[in-house]
Amino acid sequence: MAKTRTRIKLWIRLTLPGVGQIGPGKIDLLRSIREHQSISAAARKMNMSYRRAWLLVDDLNAAFRSPVVMKWIGGTSRGGATLTPTGEKLVETYDALVARAATANRALLDELGSLAAPLRDSEPD
């Protein structure tokens, strides 16, 4: 039996000229770092290699005047990471941008969604 499709969601990618791109994947990584206080734990949670996560964090830190993630090493906790105020502002602003765009375009997204085929039983929502 076919299931009704959930509402269409926006996927927004920001391009910082000469620097790179920021999209939902990097924002999810930042949220995971905030939650786990660790780049390696965040990477594991996202099924990503530590090296890949570290390179993404390094790219993000280089993209802004101030770092978005602060890392520390050593001590009894063996190191960790946290979002800086710039990182928190990046996540907050990105989320607000996506929410406002979705709200402003809800009628168009719903119209497009009404044209989509119903989900088959094997498809995720």
C-alpha cells in the first residue's frame, strides 16, 4: 500500500565566494559536535571518518574571521571540541534562513508535493 509523502523540505547550500560551501551536512556536523563535545564522536554518530570530519571543521574554521569550532587536546578527558560563538551563530542563522525560505515558499512547495507520486512501502518518509 502506498503512503502519503511528507511535506517537501528545502535543502539550502550557501556559497561563500572564494571560500567554499556550507550546507545541511556541515551544519549537522556542527550540531553533532555541540552535542558530543568531540569531533571524533560526532563523526562516528554521522558514520563519517574522523579525518573527513576534521577536514570539514578545518575548512569551516578557515572560512570565517573567527573559528567556528574550538578544539583542545590532552588532559584526563583526552581532548574535545565545542562550538564557538561564531559557530553557534552560523548554525542559528542557517536554521533561520532555511525556516524563513520554507515558510515563504510553502504554497509552492506544497503544490510541487501534490504532483509527487505516493511513497512505496519500501521508501523512507
